[in-house]
Amino acid sequence: MPLEIKKSVKQMFAEAMGEIETIKVDQAKALLGAEGITFIDLRDPREIWRDGGVPDAINVTRGMLEFWIDPGSPYHKEFFASGNKFVFFCAGGVRSAFAAKTAQDMGLTPVCHIEGGFGAWKKAGAPTQTVEPKLAGTGN
């Protein structure tokens, strides 16, 4: 018997897009390096090592986002309490839409996400950097 779901990913994405701020790559490029702006890269580290990253973006894997945002969590990261505007992105813009909605639902504001994600960023010729793998526990 097939799984009967209450909401499809497509429905959830449409709902998220109706509730969050979505910015184009040109708008995001204008925010890069600006005071009070933090870029959050939600991709898996292997994606970043393979494809590169946005300069000075903080990697927050999607699985840890809620724990890192919540000040009551033992995993909380202080940069989420900075009062900055957070610009979320992933590879194509779906995970970042879900992440922005979740962050906003948790009370983290202001947040937005980049339409088309890192793929659109790279295609537009926006600044990128090579990111080398780091081995856990080695400092490298």
C-alpha cells in the first residue's frame, strides 16, 4: 500500500515561498560583505568542497539548523543571536526556502533565501571561493 502523505514537498515548498522573503542573486550580491548581514550555506560540506562556496558564508548543515538557532539548545551558536539579517542558500533554492521558513517560525528574523541557490549564484558570476576539506580533530 502506498504511503498517503498529508502534504507533498511541492505543497510545503509553495507554502514556504508564500511566507518568506526570496531575493534574486543581484540583491544577494549587493548584501555580501555588508554590515549586519550573515550568509548561511545549508549545503552538505561535501557539496561545498566539490562546488565551492560564497566568501565568508557560514556552513550550517540543514540537519543542525534548529539546534543551532535555539538559545535553549546545547548546540546553540551565538552568531544566530547577533540580530543580523540571515541570507540562506543551498544548491538550488529548495532546502533554503524550507530553512528560512523554519527559522522564521522559530522567531529568527529577518531572514531570506536566494532564489536558485548557489547554482544561480555561480551562474551569475557572483564571487565564489574554493573550500578545502577539513579533517575532524586535526585543525586542518
